[in-house]
Amino acid sequence: MVFQNKTNDNRFNASRRGFSLMELLIVLVMIGLMIAIAAPNINFGRYRVETAMQSLGTLLLAAQRSSVTAQHDVVVYLDTNNDLLRVHRDLNNNGAEDVGEIVRNYPLGDNVKFGMGSATAMPGWSGAQTTFANLRNGIPYITFHRNGSTSEAGGFYLTSANPGRNNTENSSTRALQLDRATGRTSWFRYTAAGWQRGF
């Protein structure tokens, strides 16, 4: 004859029941309150601009490598009106978008635009959205040549299109600079102390 201890079985079952609906609701309400308090103080624009800057830096590096490995020019247009980069693989190096040549558009991202907002200009730069002098159809562009160099030195600004409740547009402003001889990119961020290299 086997005897079972019902008291121990009840304790075991009670410990396996999990959370009650009321406990889960209290936790969800607390999380919601914490998010509501913290969200207005988070500068989402800064993170979007940094993500866009990293993506564009990678895109420019890929354009440079493509020009070296394929041994043809790659033209990058900075379409400031539509907030996108247009990359043209110029197979015959004539500067024209011929039939069969690949042209792709890369938007900057949500709530990111060319410009410096109300930040001050980088030392030696103008206050324009880009510093590139070469224009084609009114759009500034740079060309990556087969040796990895660019057609000119210069750069551009990116900032948040939505500075948010605390007007954090300045702290969201970034700049990307291209070296002519090497095609190397350098990133800068705007702070209260002025422009600083890196993120």
C-alpha cells in the first residue's frame, strides 16, 4: 500500500503556477511608466544620424573599392534635394549614365537630412550642405578613380530632420570628410565644445 503526502503535492503544484494576471499587469504598467518618463529625454535623432553616417561611410568605402577592383570610375551624387546618395558605376569613364551601367539610389534614412542645422561650420568649410564644387545637373558629386583617389577633397553634413522636444538638432549634427589622394573618410560630431573627430 502506497501513501501519498497531499500537503507536499499541493505545495509543488502551487510553486509551478507562475505569475498571476494581476502581477503581469502591474509589471507592464510599471514598464510603460518608465518608458513614458524616459522617452522624451532620449535623443533618437542622434542615433539615426550616427547610423546614417556609418552607412554612408561604408557605402563610400564600397564605391572606392569597386572603382579599384573593377578598374572604372564610380560616381557618387549627393542629392541634397531628395536626401539620398546615387551611385553610378561608370564602366566607360565618360561621366554619363549610359545604358547598361548600374545606378542605385540610397536614401539617408528616416528623419535624416543633409545639412548642419544650427551648428557652426567645420573649420575651413562653408555653411553649405556639401563642400564639393563639382556639379552635374545642379547636384554635387564626387568621382572615385581607378587608383582609389577622389576627384576632389571635401565633405558633407548630416543632421536630424526632427530635433525633438528638447531641440537637440545641434548634438545630432555630424560631418563626413573625404581625402582626395587616398579617398579615406573621416567622421566628425558636433558638441558644445565644437567639432570633434569620431562619434
